[in-house]
Amino acid sequence: MGLDDILVAKLAHAVSTEIAKYLSGSGASHSVQPALLTVKEAGVYLGRTEQAIQHLVRERSLPIVRVGRRVHLHRPDLDRWIEENKF
């Protein structure tokens, strides 16, 4: 067995281990999603820019949750905004 074969075998083992973790639910991609998002995260979630989200907040189209001086958006409010703006 050559060096290439050993590397391929190790890589295959590592990949299969990660796939098994993912399928069993213990992978990092199954982490709990936060209910409150930052303006930047809300922009990514809605496919809009941060400035667009700030505009929607200023015109009170999106409600906010304040934590001190920080502004957060509640994920269900974003989902509701999507539903209300469907044609």
C-alpha cells in the first residue's frame, strides 16, 4: 500500500465520520438557531442589505427588540413580514 493509498483511506475515513455525525444529528450544523437576530443577520435572512433592514425598522415595518442600545429582530416577525408582503 503506497502513500497515496494511505492518504485516500484516511480521507475517506474522515469524510465518512463527518457524514455519520451529520446524519445522527450531532454535527455543528444542527445547532440551535437564535430567535433574535442582529440587523446584519436579519438582512442575510431576508436577502436584503443592512441599510434596507434599517429603513424597514425606521418606517416601523419591522418591530424590534432592544437589548440595551442593541437592536435585534425576532425571527417570527421576519417570517410574518415575508408573509404579509407576498403577492
